[in-house]
Amino acid sequence: MKMGGESSSTYQRRWQGRWEELDGSNARIANYFDVIAGTSTGGLITAMLATPSLSNAKQPYYEAKDIVPFYLKHCRHIFPCRTGFFGWFFKILRIIKMIIGPKYNGKYLHKIINDLLGNMRLKETLTNVVIPTYDVKCVKPTIFSTFKARSNTLMDARLADVCIGTSAAPTVLPAHYFKTVDYHTGASRSFNIIDGGLVANNPTLVAMGEITKQIRLKSKEFPETKPLDYHRYLVISLGTGLPEQDIKFDAFHVAKWGIFGWLGRHHSMPLLHMFLNASSDMTDSHVADLFKAIECSDQLLRIQHHNIPITAVSADLSTEKNLQGLVRIGENLLHRPLSKDDCKINHIEPMPKDSRTLTYADMLTRFAKLLSDERKLRLQNIELDAGHSKP
């Protein structure tokens, strides 16, 4: 699990606000997406947005506007960060601890996830979810999804176990073990999982792959759609931020690093960040090239801040200053004019100098309207089908 959920949740909060303006106060993110995917902290956000409320099974337990306060309240306990004179003492202790085990024991994180999700299972989510993990015993990825849970009891794990597992970043949090049981047949399956970022730090392609499988299996959720009909996809991908250019390292510095240099430098863990960011960047590139090749780039939106302070992309810096800084980064990015890099990633033609500058807030408004229109059309079709089926 890494920090950054605060900034990406800011975008989700903006979406929900747009949908409430368009469709009323009961509009929720889970109502508008066929699939929500997330890795690591994104896996937890995915579960929060898709888990049904105990008081109203048709509404999620958490609204988008509740997620930022959730992180602000709990992050400092998940990743306790002491400052002042004793701060250095505890920092040294943690470095020593990382030699023989994970930096944090994860007990608080496990407790709040279990309290939040309880015994809710994957097949019970309001919309389909996809959450990647990596199984260290099988030495291969394990992709948890609502699709698999509905067809295979042994893949219908507790959402809490899946979220704890996908958050277990190596060296930071402990791996997670759990078992599922099919009480009808007596069969069982064990899982030994760690952070899904090792598999897909950006799970966009994984989610698209799961949809493709369902289409191939003739799922009723995707009627009259062929496996490669990507022109019918509308994809929105949220990043947690990349460090500013002048902090990135060069070969002269990296050549001198040992294990401590790779695992702890400038409030970050370079080895983990480089690995995860490289995986995410490759996914960005593949998805963008795919949508450009089929001439539907306007159906893909990638939101990623490319130059934020190195402390803000730290996996575990949970000071009040840093947490509030992440929130401000997300809010500022929404209203910042799209740069040339932003336009290139999203294949948007740069706006003429004499026209109003395009922002991510504008893009979110456009996509919210598209999704609202699509939902209304589907609801109309359901009503028509119900009317035709009456005697």
C-alpha cells in the first residue's frame, strides 16, 4: 500500500458531484461503471466504492466524498510517523527493523479493513470489481474479480482479505494468508498474497482483459459486443502521482547505492517506486496506443500528476502536512491547464491560444455527461424490455 489515495479520491469526489447535478443526490460512482479496478490503495478505494451499505443494499457503504476524510483519519495510524527529537530515533529503529521484517506490522490497517468490509464477499459488490494481487507461493499473479467470484466459489473471497493482500507492499507491510472453502463440495484453496502493484500497478489492461473474457463467454452483461470491440469502451484511469523531474536520480548516484540506498532515499523507496512506476507507464503507453490505433482516443482519460514533490509520493509519509498536501495536489491538478504532456498522453489536440484553456475538470465533466447519458439509455431499455415481457 502506498500513499496517494487522497489525491485520486479528489477526482472521484468531483465526478460524484457532477453526477448528482445531472441525476440527483442518490447518484454514486458504482452506478455508472461496468467495472471498477484498483491495485494496492486503489484496491481498497475500489472496495469502498462498490461495497453495499448495510442500511441500503442498492447504495455503496462509502460515497466518494467520504474517502478523503477516511484517509486523513487513518493514514497516520497505519503508518505512524513521529516528528521532533524522537522522530530520528524511531526512524533508525524502523530502518533496522526493515532488515529482518516489514517496516510496519499492519495490525491497524487489518483492523480498519475488517471493520469496514466485514464478511462482505466479492460476488456481492454493487458493480464488478477487479483487484490484482501476487501469490508468493504459487509464484504468479492472482486476479480477484466479481466475475470469477460468481462462477467459482473458491475465488469468492472476503473483500477484506483481498484488500489486505493487495495492500501488502514488500518491505512495508506483511504478506497476507487466507483460505476459501466451498462448503458444498468440501474443496478449499489457500492464498499467500502481496501487493498487486507487482502485477499491475495500473490495472487498466487487467480490467479490460477481464471484460474481454466475459464477452467471449457470452455474458449477458455485455450483449451484442465482440471481444475486441474496444470502440465501445469508455476508460478513465487515475494515477497517484509521479515525482518531480529534478529529484529523479542519475546513473552516477545509483551506481554507488547498496541495499539501503535502493530501499530508502529522500523519503522514498527508489527500488519499489521505479518498479511500480515503470509498470504503470507501460500500461499507460499500451492503452493510449491501442485507443489511438482504433481512432477512439476521446474515450480514454488518464489523470496523472507528473511533477509532485518527492515526499508526496512517499509510500508512508503520513504527516498532517503531507496528507493535506496530497489533497491540494489533487484539487490543483483539476483546475490546472492541460500541459503538452497531458495532451500527448490523452491524445488531445492542444487548444488554440485564443480559446479557453482545457482543464481536467472540463474533461471530468464531459465524461460524467457521457456516462450519465449511457446509464439513462440502459435504464430506458430495461423498462422497455420489462414492458414487452408483460402479458
